[in-house]
Amino acid sequence: MILDVTWRSIEERLKEIGQGATAIGDQRQDEVLLELGLIDNKGLTPQGERLYMAQHVLQDPRGMSDALAETLIRQPIVNALLATLWPVGAVRVSGAVNLLMRLTKDQNEQNARRWLTVLNQAGLVAYNRNNANMRILFNPAQLTSQAEDEARERDRAHVISPETPYGNILALRELLRAARGAIRWWEPHMPGKVFEVLYRELDGSKVNAVRLLSGPANVSDTLKADYKTFRGEMKKKREIDVAWRVLSKQAAFEHHDRFFITEGMSRNLPPLNTILAGSTGEILPSRMSVGDFDSWWAGGVDLESFKVDPAT
């Protein structure tokens, strides 16, 4: 999420809505409040009500800070920033700004600094614009039960880095463990290694279907044989229905982003091999929907029957 308006203006808009303002959705501040989960099309959400009461009625700074922190740590970009920088302790502000610009895909430094200002207000970081250094005060990766950890994954994003090879693998595992119902996974150059990753992590009591969609780049007789064996075992032993379809080279070329969708969660991913090799990338919230995936899926051919055109 890009924070391209001042936090003060967002607070004022929350106050207006709390006091009964109508025509919700016609201001940029409304879009931010909606994305933060503080309002919906009817007015304040329970979380928005808590923040409004603490700040504008009770005028309780500690209560306001706690309510704001509870809201912000549910934002995947905030989660990724804090989790990445927590092990460092003190960090250069310029470095945090650079990471925020990377995570938000927004090259406006002022917008990144707005994030730091509101995180400071929430007590999640210690930031002063006149100081070159800052500290991370909250660790979003603290140990929790497996059930809680899986639930929290829906509010997370991850930075993939050569400096955190185990953390990269853990991020992928946490994503898969949080999956529910069906998994839809698109990658133009999906490698056969995906079978090993899925085999290690999928639980048939939580996931009932996997839909893999790719381009033709890695299609081979070996991949087809592995697919047949993997699909049969997953169905027999875990009652998970697995299917892999392949798009034509031209169709695959038209879809660049890689994404992973499951119940209540959609993520942009780096290539699977990038995660496994510990290169650079991010796992970030995606706006891609089940409908988007299914429209592409309809144009695919099952992996076992797909034939690569020798001319391509």
C-alpha cells in the first residue's frame, strides 16, 4: 500500500467518518482507511471504532498507540519491513526508506518516510527524522503456536535475500502451511522442484486441490512422469486433487507476474528457484483473483497431453 497522503489527513478523515460523514470512498484517505481495515462502506469497523475512541474521544495516547499498532502489524508490508530489520536492531533510516520503496513499489521517498512516521506513532519503531538511525521495537516473527502462525501468515509479506537462506525457505513453508481449500499457482517457468516442495508441506486435512499453471519452458518426459506419480500418490494418500496445465508460449509470454492464491490470500511470488536458491525477491500481497487465474486456466492443456512444438 502506498501512503501518498499525510497521516494527519487520514486521522482527520477517520474522525469525520466517526462523526457520521457520508459519501465514503470519494477521497484518497478513504482508500487508505479501507485498505487498513479501519472503515468499510458503512462506516467505522470495530478496529476503526477502537482507534477513533482512543484518539478522539478518550484522548488516550497509549490506547491510541496500541490500537494503531494492532492495525499496522496486520499489514503485510509493515510485517515484512519489521521482520527483515528486527535482527539488525539499529538501522540507518536511509536503508529502511530504501526497503519500504522496494516493498511498496513506490520510488517516492517522502511516502516511505510517512510510513516511518506512523510506525513511530504506533510504537513499532523509534524514528526521528532528524536522526540518521532508527530502531525496530516490535518483532513480528516471535514464536507462536502452529495454528496461530498459520493464521498470521495471511497478514505477512516476506523479503527473499541471499543473506537469509533459511528464512527464505521458511517463508515458502509458512505460505504453504497457511493454505486452505484450493491452491492456485501460476509461474511461467514452473520447475519440477515444485513437487518436492508441495509433498513436504501439504496437509490433506487443510488442502483439497492444487492447480499448477505454467508455460511450456520446462515441459519434458521426465516432468510428465513425475507429475503422473505425484498426482496419483497425493490423491490416494492425502485426498488432494492435483492438476497441472500448460499455456502456449505466446499465452505465457503475456502473463509476467507469478502468483499464489488460496482461500483468503493472494500473493505475488518470485520464481520458485529464486526462493530455493536464496536470490533476491519479495512475497507480497497481490490483487490477482481466483477469477483471473481460472480465466487463464481455461486456456491451458493438461501437462500429460501437452506437446511442445519443436519449432518453438
